[in-house]
Amino acid sequence: QTGMPQTVCSGTMFTTPSGFSPHLACAEPGEEEEEAPQEGPGPGACLADGPPITSASLDTLIQNLVPTADYYPEKAYVFAFLLSARLFIPPSELLARVCELCIKQQQLDQSPLDMTKVRKFGPKILQLLKEWTETFPSDFRDEKMVGHLEDIIHRIAACDEAYWKTLNQVLQKLNQRLVLMSQGEESSLKVSVNASSISDKLVAFKTKPPPIQKDILSICNDPYTLAQQLTHVELEHLSHIGPEEFVQAFVQKDPLDGTQPCFSDQKKKSSNLEAYVRWFNRLCYLVATEICMPAKKKQRAQVIEFFIDVARECFNIGNFNSLMAIISGMNMSPVSRLKKTWGKAKTAKFFILEHQMDPTGNFYNYRTALRGAAHRSRTANSNREKIVIPFFSLLIKDIYFLNEGCANRLPNGHVNFEKFVELARQVGEFMTWKQVECPFEEDRAILHYLHTAPVFSEDGLYLASYESESPENQVEKDRWKALRSNVLGKT
């Protein structure tokens, strides 16, 4: 069966080469992808007037980040370099180097200062610090980072006291972001603790009315409403994921690069990213549990039809992650073996949706639909049309293959910056999508159910499945017997 829930970075998750830029990796014949439309920081991360940088020494790249009285790096370059530099140098060390270069180039350690020069330079360094704090706020959990900010402003403040005011505004916004991030991480943690309530013993009550557990249809029987609430959960998760987590998730994965990873001191490497993958797995198991739970075949078929409609509404909204989780849950073996139940359900729409998410041709159909949604998002007039929630495991897989397929450094020791420009393009597009505000009203009862309803483990699902439709062969009969004994303590 395809479509089983997945965990981030597991070997089984990355099974086909991804469709990233053709000049970075050789695609298999016939597998070449039409390039996705470019969004966010584009591929032209270059110096003010020069051609795009494909490779350079780390020192040169750092120098290119440093503003002067007459030069400011392109936004695309700032994003690409700050995203990737952490593979070679910790953020606090990078900021220290930037500040050192500023002090040296602008002669900020000399008295008196060249006021005219510093007045031209001041707004530019403030702009760089503002961009850094807004895009990578988690870098500033390290107190040394804030120390560097204050030191550089202290040196130029003699020219204009307003620099302190600007810095204070930047720090105020930064603190608000960091508080929100911490709250988000705590709530994700709470949800994942609550959500782990696996209740295989519920199988014992399948045949005893009334059901002791609420089911999804008693909480929400309108597919569009449930699709909207799933979109809430998805966008909430996405809002907490920082761009640096994509780099940090694969930091140990580059044997071609001799430099040591810079994250030993960063405990929160990719926790939001992992929490999001756990949510995908939970939704898969919740769908399977809801289908396997009802005692009567007619009710099970009704739940299948309901989830098919929810999946279709997710597709229309642009919520491909929930769509894929629902399809994966319905494709799990304990659900797909319920032939009599499926026979009772109207499934034509399901096969259309399955076709959309078919992995053939490196998910060609899905990637085409995603491009359509991305185009709609770019030309949208309302938040409703802006929603693009990609199938997240595939996005991670694309980034994984980009990382595995290209070395971080070239044989001459230069940083392979072309690779990081492509990485910034993929992550930058995601960053655009994650900033969309959810236009749908929250329904607390439905959200609470999605986060806390108990789900079966895989064993519980098989047991519920066998209790619904008897085993068909000896292997299934033996498994049923073992599960009754283990889970229910029956023989």
C-alpha cells in the first residue's frame, strides 16, 4: 500500500530524485521537470551590478553581505546567504565578523567619526540588522547576537541619536516574535502530548452501543467546515517553522563537507518542523481510526464518503498537506482491506483525488496542481485565494535531495553558492505561503477534537479492522488472534 504516514528524514521517505533546478543535478532521462514558477527570493542572488555568484570563498561571501556608505546587498543575496551561512559559521560568529568589517571599513573605532560617511552608512547597517531579525529571529535567542547589535549602534549613535530609537523598535519587534515563537512551541508540545493518547482498548466497545467515544460526524458533519478547520491547524503549524529549520534538519547529512556543523549549542534545531510531521501522521491515523471504529458497515461507508468530500474541499482550498494525510489514512492496510465497506461507499471522487496525488513521475500531477495554486496565490485579491499548503513531506524530500545531490563546498574550498541560491528559492517560496492569514473562522470544538481525539495505533487499527470484517486468510487469522490476546487480553 502506498501513502503510509511518514516521519521526517526516514530512509523510506526519500525514494525518488526530486525536480530541482537542472543545472544543479542531472535528472534521469525523461524525468526532467518543467521548472516551477519562481517566488520569494529569486535565483539572481548577485552583487549590485555583477552576474549571479555561483561560488566564492566564505570570506568573500561575508564581505558581500556587509553594507557600506554606497553599497547594499540585494535582498535575495541577504536571504540566501543568511540561510546557508549557518552550515559554515554560527550566526553569532557571522554577525561578529560583519560588525568587525563595518568598524574597519567605516573607521568606527577612530575619533572623530567621518559624520557624512557614517550618516550614509547608518541606515544601511540598520536595514541589514532589521532584515536579519525579521527573517531569522531564532538566531537572536543567543544573547551574544543582541550584544553585537547594540555595540555597532553604540559606535554610530554619535552621528544620529535616532539610530537608538530605530534599534529599540527592531528589538521590541524581535522580542514579540520570540515570545510568540516560544508560545507556539509550547502549544505544539502540549498538543503532541495530548494527541499521543492511543486507546486500542476502545476496540472492545465496538459492539456495545452506545459508542463510548464521540466520532467526527457528531462533532462536524459538513465537509467544507472540517476542511477549513484543518487549514487552520496547517497554517498554525506553518507559522512557527523558521527558514533555518530546513537547513538544520539536514546538517549532519553532508559527508562531502569537512567543516563541522555549527549547531551543537542550538537545542531547538528543527522542533517545529518535526511537530508538523507529527501532525501529518496524527491526521492519517485519525482518519483511519474514524473509518475503522463504527460497528456497522453502513456507518463506516458513510465516514469514508465524508472524508472523500473533506479531501476534495482541501484540494479546492489549496490545502495539499491535509489532502495527502486523508488519502494516506484511507490507503492504510487496515482501511483498504475493508472490501465490503468500500463496496458500499461511492468512491469515484476518491480515485480522482488519488490520481491527483499519484507519486508517478515524481508526483507530476500534484506538482502541476501546486503550480496552479501558487499562480492563483500570486494574483489573488483575497486571503482565501492566497492559500497554498504544500504536501510537506515532499517539500522536505526535495530539499533533502538538493542537499544530498550537491556538495556544500567545491574542490577548491569555495562555497557552492549556486546550490544555496536554489535552496533559498525553494525555502523562500514556502516562506511566502506560510505568511498567509487563515481567512476562516475558528471552531474551537472541532479544533479541540482534531488535536485530542484518541487514535488507534497500527495494532489497534488492524484489530478494529478484523472485528469489522473477519480475516480472509490464515495469516490474518493468526494476526487477529495475537492482537486479541495482546490488546484486549482475550484468547
